[in-house]
Amino acid sequence: DATYSDAFAGVQANDLWSSTRNSSSAVFYSDEHGEISGLANVSNNRRVRCVRGGGYSPSTRLSRVNGDVGQPIIVKNATNLVWQGCTAGKSGDSCGSNSIGMTWQEALAWCESSDWNGSTDWYLPSIVEIMSTSNVRFGYPKLDEDMYVDTGPQSYYWSSTSVAGSSTQSWRFVSNTASFSAREKTDTQLVRCVRRGL
């Protein structure tokens, strides 16, 4: 399930404010759908959930490191997640060659067997993890293409999160809207693997 209901007791189907501003608007997060829902005027009413531990400015939020063997990585400093710098099937500092579309089961196996930039503990990200790659500095939520250089205008990536109550569907991430949609696990989507820590 793509919600936080298991972690946060009493979660209601209402939108939560974030601190991210866009002129007179702010981005809010939807617990009901588990996605960045969009922009709302700051004079509107939304619920609030507080957090501690500090934050990161947009300039330090992500960093891209070109690997010695043409296998770049992207480090998300706030979570210490490390992403493969190229979509599955691509490599090199500019991520040349063609990406590979995979079924959901193939994507799970690909990440688990991946040897990238000297690490072998890669896995297919959850929908919450892959949605954390979005950035709102463009004026609306989308994948940060300055870091994820090989992502097209509208690309679809598998997550490891199955749709609740379904054995045949999983959530996919939509790069240009930082949203997600359910797809049959036999469909083919793009893949980007992740690991924890450096």
C-alpha cells in the first residue's frame, strides 16, 4: 500500500502542508494517496505533521558522483539513499545506450543481482523512496533532471510496492509529475535501483 497508515496511526484522507514554497503557494503532501498532490495557496487550511532533525537546501539535497568505471551514483543526503545514476541498461557519465523495459518481477531480480559502482546490495525502491527523488524547484513536482540526466520528459519507473489487495498490480512512478499509477506486473516499465548508505 502506498500510504503511511501502518506507520502513523489515525491518518486521515487529508493533505498535509510542507515547508516548500513557490511564490504565493506551497507544496502539500497527501497521506491518502501517498504522493505530492500539487500546489495550494498558503492562505488555505491544511493539516500539519511536524518533523525534527534538520533539513537540506536544494543545492545540497542531491549530489551526483561519476564513478570510476562509468557507473555514476546519485546520493540523497537527507536520507542517505544512493541511486544508480543511470536507468537500467544505460551506463557512462552521460548514461549512453538504450534503457531496458522490464516486467515487475524482472525489475526485482535485476536490482538484486546488480553490480554497480563496486556495490552489490541494490534493490528496487519502494514507491515512497522513488517519490523522494522529485524536486519542486522547477515550480512543480518532477524528477530532478539535472541529477537524473537520462530521464525523458515523461518516464515511467517500477517501484517494489504492490497495490494493496492485488497480487497482479504494482505502483509505477511518473517522472514529470512526481505521481504514481497502478500497472499490471506483466507490463514493462523502466528501472532505477537504490541502496542504503555509502
